[in-house]
Amino acid sequence: MLKRIIIVSVALVLPLLLILPARAVDPAVIGERSELVVGVKADYRPFGFRDKEGELAGLEVDIAAELARMLGVTLRLVAVTSSDRLQKLAAGDVDILIATLGDTMDRRRLVRMIEPGYYGGGASVLLPGDSSIRVWDDLKGRELCGVQGALWNRLAATRLLAEIRAFGSVRDAELALRDKNCAGWIYDEAAIRDRLADADWADYRMLAPEFISPWAIAVARDGPLASFLDETVAMWLRTGWLSRLEEKWQLQPSTYLQQAELRWRQKDETGAWRCQLDDNARWPLECRDLDLIPAQELAGIGTAIVGLRDRFGVDLTPFYDPFSRSAFLKAMVTTLLLAIAAVIGSLAVGIAGGAMLRSHAWLLRFPAQMLTTFFRMTPPLLQLYLVFFGIGGLLAARGMTLDAIWVAIIVLSLYAGASNAIAIAEAAAAIPVDAPQRPRRIATLAFPAVMGSCINIVKATAMASAIAVGELVHASTSIIADYGNVGVMMNILLACYVALVIAVVFAFSLFEKKVLER
Amino acid sequence: MTAAQALEMLMVWTPFLAEGFLWNILVSIAAMAIGTPIGIVLARLRLAGSRTGAWLTHAARLPPTFVLIFYFAYILPREISLAGVEIHFAAWLKAALALAVAVIGFVSDNALSSLRHLRRGERIEALYFLPAWTTYFVIIVMASSTASVIGVPEIVYRANTVIAATGEAGATLWVYSYAMLWFLLFCWPLSCLMSRIRDRLEGRGNEADAKASHHGAPHHGASQHGAPQHGASQS
């Protein structure tokens, strides 16, 4: 009992002792700024989420607020996602990232991770209760939903040989799991625990966490701010402030935090903290988490590629890594197939729709008019969302699932098909019914507009990335989320699409010359 | 979720979504405001026989807007200073720039055909530019929904927020349908009005090739490959 009282009183007094001097922060830490911009999650209860009033709240928001208070500046929060957080930090959109970011060797090459981590956790898989998956090894060859930019996607694909379908947001991955688009959802254990505490997920269960790693605050580069944060987080571990936050947000006590607090509270014989910054502002080795998820192994030509990156800033390492390379090549094939299928589909829809629009039967003409208006006057991105998540959700309740790539092909075909139908119907109206070679003349007249909408649909295939079809935009943004090689990937992506569009223009022009003008 | 519950939920969220639609309009107006003058300059260059003008127009037509939005979002810095003026590249401005590229291609082609009509003294035919430009604005408004993928708080982005906030599986279909209705109610009447105006103009004009200037309003600058240019450039 006495021991308890001592611990509690120390826990209460220590923060006061430690926080008070910390208030006198060197102004050099964030320069002359009067504002601290912190990137936090908006979709990750209870770490960063929107409360009932739509305000950002959570454990990480509390940390951000405390930092701003210590620095004596106002706080501005920016919502980030797993796929754009490192990018926003690198671009200077945020000064600090506190966004459930796992600390890994790869990421340490991109940003300055604050040591020690303020929290930690591993991966888990959320599964329907009746799933046949019992242990991690059962995941081999199974399709899992994931969230772009999460650490686990790559690990699950390379080590567990699971197929990962990474969605752009947590919400989309959740919906896809509900719609049974995948066998399970691999994500952070903390987020999955939070779901399971909710009645909505009563029929689901999770795998025991794996790949435990610290979560770190990140800043763009080394400097006074980084050192200040290093010391501040260490101080929080010593005072137990983070554990109290954990309790405040009703989280299960995390193994990481318990161990880290023990380690950082150790003192040497003289009564000084064992973990002290050395002359180079680094922690001693025994205090650091070096058991991180390792960087990819690079050898042979790999070292040359790394040299290219370090010397000229041209980062082609993803193409050396078999996982990313095959993902990118697969994405190229997917984009091509999607483009070809959507062009053929839109031509078929256009011809059928054109005939319906010209029909004398009201029963055929009227629905065709309604549908062409609907598909032309609403954004294709919304059409994709509506079908995949809206209708897909309804079907899932009846045990059916929609495949994202088929949804993309059908929606894009209908969307461009509506324009084609009108062009073909107008052309048909202009050519007399008894004219010789009527189909060819209609085709010739409608050709320019049809070609325009087909080129357009090839461009619009990029939108399929929004429903996690693994095409080029999706593959490129996934690679960027892992590697941060923004410039290289974006230029490659743009070049691929420009080449594709030129090829389609060429193919249509060739068709016009060889077939229509003969 | 019953229809009554859904309607009540949509009513509650309407101001939030409506504000999002204002963002769509704002981004689209910015895109037109950036793209139109540049397109007209290119058209004038082309009229003077400039190869650069033709080449730039061609280049503006090629990249998909959706890819460009990502491209600008990732590549453009947060702010640059040009001749002492600080330009802050917010996400919406990046989206507007991506859309403006398509606008440049469209305006360059259509303004060129208008300028040619003017040169021949065909005033009414030259006016075809206006309904075509407005119709293209409608297309850009629809394309502005793609700005949601880089976090511009427009209506699709907000629809996603609403779905996440209500947390009910049944809400998804309702919220997306409602967001679509906004586009439909804005775009359809405007586009009908424009085709009526064009028909009026055609009635006054006496050129036969005018018939070709309407086609199914494709998205993303594709109309540059479409009918009006063929008609105009051949005549």
C-alpha cells in the first residue's frame, strides 16, 4: 500500500518538476513561428479522429496540444492519411507528424524519426467470425484488404505470401471487408481492437498481434526541433504521462509502453537517467529500439541504384525491389486491360444505346434518354463509389460480392457509352434510312465524337484507383507511400499515361484511315 | 435505414454538403479563369501559324486530369515566391491547375475556330464559342469531384466524411445518390440551356458545318479530338 502511495505521488509530482523547466524552450526550436502545424489521423479512433462536433480529437491530438503548449505557440491540426502523411511532412505541409506512424529502417531514410516512440503496436487481421483463418500462416494465398501506406501490406505480401488489396482510406478498407471483397483486413492491432469493441463488429474476431514496432513522432529533418522532441518523449515516458493518456482514451495497456517506460526510468549509480543524450545529441545504444523492421536488402546492382538515389536524388529503388517492381508491372497490365475493356464496352453500349435512342418504341427510348442523361451529367468518380460501396454494400448483405475491376469496367463503359450513344444517334438522324452503306456513313459521321469519348475513357481509367483497382495510379501512390520517391514515380506515371493516350489516338486515326476513308 | 430516416439524415447534412458543392464551383471557376486566357493566347499563336502554339495545345490534351491532380499535389511545393510575390499552393489550387490544363486544350481549339470565323466576318458562327465554353465549364464542374482524392473539401470528399460519421452501412447509397443529385441539378439544366442557345445561333447562322459542333460532351478535354475542329479546320 505504501509503495502504491509513493508511486502515485511521484507520478503526480514528477511531471510538475519536469514540465516546468521544459516550458522555457529555446526559441530556435521552431524559429520565429507562432504556430505549430501537426499532422494527425482523422480516421483512427482513439488516436486521431473526428468527434461528434467534427473536431479532431484523440490521444495524438492531446500530444500535439501538449507540444504546442510547451513551445508556447498556437496549434494547427491537419488531417493526414496513411498514404499521404510522409508526403505532407516532406512537402512542409506539416511541421510534425503524430499519425500512428510505425518506426522502420526504410522510413528512417525518408524522415527523422523521434526516438523513443510514444506508443507502439503490431499488426493484426480482422476476420469474419466464421473465417477458416486461425493463425497467421493460414493467410498464404488469401486476399486481404489493407490500407495504402500501412507497414503491414508489404510484410504480409512478402513474408506471409498473402495477396494485398490496399485501399486509399481506412473507411474504404472497412467497407470492402464488410462487402466480403477480401478474406480479412490487415491493419494496426490498436485500430482493430477498437473496431471489435464496437457492436457493429460483433461477428468478427482478430489474430494475435505480430510485427510489434514503436510508433514515432516524425519531423522532416534533424535539428533543434527533433532534439527537443527526442527529449520530450523521453521525459513523458519517465513521468508516465503517456500511460495516463492511454488510460484516458480507454486503451488496453500496451506492451510497448510498459517496457519503454521501465527502460527510460532506469537510473545509474549516481542517480542520473541511464538514457541520456550524448555529445552528438544521440541516445546511448542500449536505449534505442534497433530491433526495427529491417530495410530491404540491397546487393549488386541494388547498391548502384542506391548510389543513384543518394547522389542525384533519382530514387529507382522500388524497381529493384521485386515486390514493388512486380506490383508496378502488374499495374501496367491492369491499366491496359482496363482501357481496352472500357473502350470495347463503351462502343457496345454506344451502339445499343444509339439504337434505343432512335427507337420508335417509347419503352426503349425513354429509359435510354434517362440513362444517358444520368451518366453524362454526374461525375464518374461518384458513379464508381455509388456502385462499388453503395450497391456493393446492399449486395453484400445478401451474400454477393462485387469485384472492383468489373465495377470499373462496367461503370466506365456506361459513362463513355452514354456519350457514344448520343453521337451515334445524332449521326443516324442525319443519314437517311435508305441511304446506301448506311452503317459505314453513320460510323464516319459519329467517328470524331466517339474517338473523343474513347480517349477520354482511357484517361478516366485512372479513377479506378479510387476503388483500389491495382492500376498505375494506385501502384505509384502505394510505392510513394513506402519510398517517398515522389518526383520519379510521378514522372513515370505521367509518362505512362501520355504514352497510352498517344497510342490510342494513333490506333483510332489508323482505323479512320484504313477502314472509314476507304 | 428507412427512407424517412435517410431523408432526415440528408437534411441534417445538407448545409455541409452544399458548402462542399461551392468548393466544386470555386475550383472550376478558377480552372476556367486560368485556362481560358492561356488557351486564347495559344489559339492566336496558332492562327499566326505558330508551331509552338500547336505543340503546346497538343501537349495540354494528352495527360488525364485525374493523373495530373496527383501529379500537381505531389510535385508542386506548398508555396513559391515569384518576383517577390508569395503564391500559396493550397490543395484546391493544385486541383484547379490540373483542370486548367484540360481547359487550355479545349479553349485553344475552340477559340481558334472562332477566330477563323471572325476573320471571315462570320460573327454568329464565332459566337458558338460561348455555349461550347459554358458546356465545358459544366464538364469541369463534374471533373472537379476528382479533387476529393487530394483532400479538397468538396462535395464528394464531404460525402465520404458524412458516410464515415454516420457509420451506418445503409447510409452509403443515400449519401452518394444525394451528392449525384447536386451535380445532376446543376449540370443538366445548364447544359440543356447551352444546347438551346447553340441551336438558336445555328438557326441564325447559315453555315452547314455548324451541325457538327455538338457532340456528347466528353469529359476531360477529349472534345478537342471531337467534331468542331474537324468542321472548322477543313473549311
